[in-house]
Amino acid sequence: MNQQNLNTMTDAVDFILSIPVADRPAHLRHCLESIQQQRALHGYPGNITVVVAEDSREPHHIAAHKALVAEYRAKGLGVIHFDLPEQYRVLQGISAEQRQHLGRLLTTQPAERFYRKGQAANRNLSYLKMLELTQDKTRTLYYLVDSDQLFLPEINYFQHINDIFQQTDTLMLTGKLVGDPPVSPSVMAANFLADVTAFLHEIAGYAPHSECSFHRDTPLPGDAAYHDMAKMFGFEPQVEYFDYRCPLTGEHDHAACLETFAERLQAFFFGEHLTRKTAFQDDGKPTQLAPARTIYPGNYIVNFDGLKYIIPFGHLRLRMSGPTAGRLIQAEIGARFASANLPMLHRRTTDDARDDFRPGVEQQQDAAIDISDEFERQFFGDLMLFSVVEWLKHYTLEQLLDENLLQQVVGKVEADMLALYQAKHEAVNGRLPELEQWVRQEQHWWHETPAMHKVLQFLRNIERNFSDQSQAWQQIQSASHREARKRQIMDALMQYRGERAVWDQLFIA
């Protein structure tokens, strides 16, 4: 490590946290409580300020968020509500010329519709608020957290992160997520159906009122085990399926186990994976660093100089923005973008998943759930991510202005992505009819129970979102739609360096 570049901060620096939130009071409460517990359990001596960056559409949710801010301020947590009018004023405080270049990073939505701007735009606006709150930029770290994530009580995050930035020349630090997967259900359906099938076939062989058999120790899922296309990220499949771990405690039977399982199946469409949640594994080395390539948008920290390394492309509303930005930042600063074993607990859903706002997921009548918007954004987010990965194998960031080369790379990746998605599409639709027919068989002890109807409801939603007739699949197969999205992606990549240059000017020391 180059000692001349080491941070010279004193023992306990200040932290400013940003929590972007849109219509999620229950999530925000859990998140703030986990920060409060960090203070109570570990007693970090530096100042901790929390900025709740509002992005809600519903007035009653904004009021609930404000009430939570007041509640936790009364408990001694330094929390601030960064509301929509103030955000708009902060945006207008940037010169008109700069706003013209930064509109796609900071939104161009008018004052009367200044909500649900997207996590990237809202996060970037909160950077400006954190900058305003900074008293000493040499002794401040900026921590970006999502409202659906929690600090684990067993980890002393603030002290470990403080130590890392003091002892290394890190500019940006990220940690992974445990709990629910950080991807869309659109790329988890094949392996989830495999797990559902295995569970149902096993429980069918047990007596309904005998003691539950689903509390045994089974292998824990590893990195990307939830992802249908984990090979794209360099991970090999671990096992054919993962067992369901029954969450019930006390005496209960297989009928209760199945009912609990069936009740939570619909949460899959909101991002919960019942069988492939990941768990924190303490290696005893919380400050040991590894090279990073993915930004986990709800779990990263920068110092003042690192504020320049933004998550771009928010105007596209694509998924995989963190991995895409991570590859670009890695190409720029190398080992100064690092990761540590300091994961956050990711909870996509609350007790009633229907109450959770999730962009691109719509709860309709008769328990129908439509994820077509999120599915479409996942495919083209993957296209953008792997176009960047492919580009950086051969070219530099500065060469992104070469439209002809970029078009060739995006076209190649598009063909590869279509083949991968087609294979998983066929896997899902090949398994679905057989599983539904088997579930309906009269000899099963669950025949005509509420649990059976909930399983069939889940399978209908799988068909609704993954069949040949689904809206998302039609869009992905549409050459004209793909062409329009590719033009957007290429334009965003070609504008990246120019937009970053303007953004960087806001953070010149």
C-alpha cells in the first residue's frame, strides 16, 4: 500500500448516511431501528447523521416517514427528513448549465411530479444534501443504505469501516447482501420452481399430521445460488435444488408447514426466495479487503474524494445499475474500489408483501401479480451490464465514444443474452404444466385445501409472467423494442464520461 495515500483522519470520523425511500414506512422503521441498535450495542464514538431522502408519491406515506424521523430523533438518533420541496430547491441551486448536463443523473421531473424519481436519481440528490451537511470533508464518510436493508447487530460496522478508510487508500467500499436476493424474480423462476417441485414431492410422502420434517440442517446457498443464470457471473451451479427450511417453531405438523409455505409463495414476485436466502458467515476478518466489481447500491461507503464515483444511468430505470457502475468504476480506480465482509441483511418484503411498494411489480385483482415492467428492465439491465463487461475486455473507458465499436459489442451481447433467456424460458414453461397437473391429483392429502389453491395461484402467476404470451416476453422478443432500448443504452454509455466530468466538478476539493 502506498503510505503517502493513506488517510490521515483521527480515530473516529463522522458518518453521514443516506436512506432513499419511496412509500415504504414499514421498511424504513426496521432500517432506522437497526441503526439505533448499532449505536446502543457498539457505541461508535463519532457522529452519525442519517438523511431520509424522500421519494414517495403517497401523502400518507410521506407523513409516516416524517413521523418516524421525529420518533427516532426523540430517541437520540441524528436523523433528518430530506423532503421533496427541499430536494427540488437543492436541484435548482445548481447552475442551469450544469443541470442541463446532469439531468439524467439528477432527474428532469417537474416540481409538481417530483416523486418516484427512481433510486439512482434520489440517491444522487442525497449526495448534495450530504455535502451540505459536511463539516470536515477530511473526517467524514458517506454511507449509502436502502430502506429494505438492515444492519446486522453482530457486526460493528462503523468502527470496522472507519478502520478500513484510515488504514488504506480506499475510495469506495462495498459489502454484499444476505437474506433476500438482490435481483428480480424474473431471473429466479427456474431454480425456484425446481425447489418448489422438490418440496412438494417430499411433503406429499408424509402424513399431514405427523411431526414436521423440514427442520434438518441442509447446505446453505452460496453466492448467486438464487440466480438462474449464475454462470454469467462466473458461478457454477451448486446443487439441483435447495431444501425448504420451515420457519415455524414449537410443535407443528406437515399440514401447518405446507400452509406456511403456500402462504409465502406469492412473495416470490416481490423478490423473496424461500429456499435460497443467504446467511452471514463470519470469517473473523471484517477489515480484510478484496477487489470489488459490483456496487451494492444499498451498502456502499465513500470518502469525500469517492463522492465522484456515482451510480449513473438512472434515467433508463434499468436493473443491474450497481454491477454496471461497479465495472466502470473498477476500470477507473482499480483496487481503490474494494469490498469487505460487512454485509447488510436484505428484506425485500414485510409481513404482508402486498403492502410493499416495489417498482415494476403490480398487484392486480384476483391475486394476479404482474412483474412485466421489472422483467423488461432486468433483461435490458443485463444487456447493459454485460455489454460493459465485454467492452472492458477489449477497450478503454475513453473509447466509449466510438459508436461503431459499441454497436458491435452490444449486438454480440444481445445475441448471447437472447439465447440464455430463451433457455431459461423453456425450462420454466417445460416444468410448469406437469407440476400443475401433479399438484391437482386427488390422491394428495392436500387436495382441495387452502394450501393447494394458493400453490395453484402461484403457478398461475408464473404462467402469467413467463409464458410466450406474457407482456415482458413479447417485449424482449420484439426487434423494434430491443432496437429502441439498445439506442438508449448506447447513448447513455457514450455520454457517461461527459456527464461524469460535469458531476465531478461539484466535488472538487
